[in-house]
Amino acid sequence: MKNTVLLVLSWLSLVSLGSCTEAPPQCIPGIVVGTTCTGGYLIQIDEKYPIGQALQFSGDGSTNSLPGPAATPATYTNVIEVFGLYDPAILRGKQLYFQLREPKADDALPHYCTANVIGYTAPQFVVTNYADTSCYAFAAE
């Protein structure tokens, strides 16, 4: 009986250790495409998460160009616009991992741009957490 209890406890501890390496369920990978005139980023989300829309990218929407590879005009699929991501180390073409939420009424920004910048319309989301290594980085927090 004592051996059976020890065996069950050992098995349970192994099962619980295995679950520590699971990625959070709301972690979504995406690649930085560019910026918007409203201060957000355009992110091409992995096709497994169909929350975005097709977007014809013609260059950064802000007057400051995003660092990284040169902006290449192209049509991207499954693109979203994100806010709440303020990191000067973000580069165009960089793979990032996100936890998102839909914007509340006072979070969403109108798509009004001045004539000297490019305007984009894509579904808007607020970044609640992000990592540049993997979804597993969230589990360490």
C-alpha cells in the first residue's frame, strides 16, 4: 500500500511538472510589418488565428520609419493593428509573441491620418503582454 501511494504521488508530480512547460493559451505569434499613423504597429498574425484582415502595405504610416529591413510594398494577410507596445527595440520583420485583448470604447483609435502619412485600417487590439523569444516567456512571469 505504501509503495502504491508513493508511486501515485511520483506520477502526479511528473504530470504537474510537465504542465509547467505549456504555452499560455492566448499566446499569438506575429511578425511586425510596420507602423500606423495613430502610433500603433501593423502585425501579421499566424494564420492559425484568423483575427486580422488582408492589408496592402505601402510603407510606414508614421513619419518615423520603423528600424529593420526596408519597407517593401506588399499585400499581407491576417494583419491587425496593436497598441500598448512601446519598445524602441522593435524592428520590422521581427517575430513577436502576443497576449491581446479587444479594445474598450476608450482604447480604440480612429483611423484619421494627415495627408503626409499613409493611413491603414485593420482590426485593433491592445497588447497586454509580449515577448520576443517565445510564448514560453509568459510562463516564466
